[in-house]
Amino acid sequence: MMKRSSRYYLLHGIVISTVALICLISYAVTTSLTVANSKKQENLEYVSYEVLTDNVMPVSKEEQNTIETQNLIRPYTDKQVEIGKSYYDYKEQEENQENSIIYYENTYIQNTGVDYISKKIFDVNAIASGKVISITTDDITGTTIKIEHENNIISVYQSVKDVKIKEKDEVKQGQKIATSGTNNIGSELGNHLHFELYKDNVLVNPENFFQDKGN
């Protein structure tokens, strides 16, 4: 009787210890994953639409305060065009930042350009004279034109159609290069132009550098 009782308590103790060990391991794994996920979120950086393509360029939070410009003009002349989504500026107020977030396939992306919208299709023009360095098309961002200008400036025109130029062409300031269009990542904007501006391979807010400070 004594032996049976001892064996019972021994087995009971083993079962309890095993359950406790499993619970401890489960807790440790869950905590580890939570911390890892938290650290991952803390390390998130705002990125350009171009991370969704193969044509990734460097992105930085440090905006250039000056651009040696040849008087950059807006990439459109239609007075009906307005800003649909602004450039994300981490120094802006929260309300303005919210208007600079793009939601695509369950992912929030900070806008690294400016989205210009209009109910009707509008002409897209070169902001300065330069050379066309690439014209690409994909299912997510649509057609993208990149033009290199003086002083290490690159302008990017995305979500365009009816392209009027080709790679390696020299274009003049104000020259029509395409028309506004649509793409998947900015589908909620409808007809629009997504425009980005680089100085020394660093993204800057285009609105700070146009000679016309309208809109």
C-alpha cells in the first residue's frame, strides 16, 4: 500500500513538473517573439514606392535644405490639379503625417513623394532640362520616368501613361513627357501623378523647391 502511494505521488509529481516545464517554455518563446517583433517595428524606415520594384535608390530622413536649381517648375500646368497625398515629413504635425501615409496590401508606407490628383487627365511636364535615364513599367507602380538634371538632381514621374519620350532623350524644361494615369498602389487616388525628387541620391520634399509655391 505504501509503495503504491509513493509511486502515485511520484508519477503525479512528474506530470505536474512536465506541464510546468511546457508552460515555461511556451511563455519564453512567446516573450521572445514579442520582443523580436517589437524591435523589428522600432527599426522600420519609411521607404519609397520603389522598394516594390527593382529600381531602389537610397532614402534618407535628412532632407537637403538647399538645391542649386535652375528654377524648378511644377510637373504640370493645369490649375485644377491639387495635392492628393503629401510628402511624409517626420517633423510635421501628426495630422499632416496621417495624410502622407499610403495603405497598400495591409501595409502602411510613408509617402516619399507628392501625389498630384485631378478628375481629368492632365499633361505631365519635365521640371527642368535634362536626360531621360529610364522608363519602366510594372503592375504595382505603373509607368515610371526618371530624368537626370544638373547639380545631381533626379526627378521621378510615376503612374503616368501616353509617354512621349524614350530613354536617353534630352528634354527641355516644361516639355510634355506623358499624361497622368493610375496605378495599383495609389488606386484610391484615381487619376494622378506620383512625383519624387532626389538631390545627391537623397529624397527631398518637392514642394519646397518649386519656384511656384502654389497649391
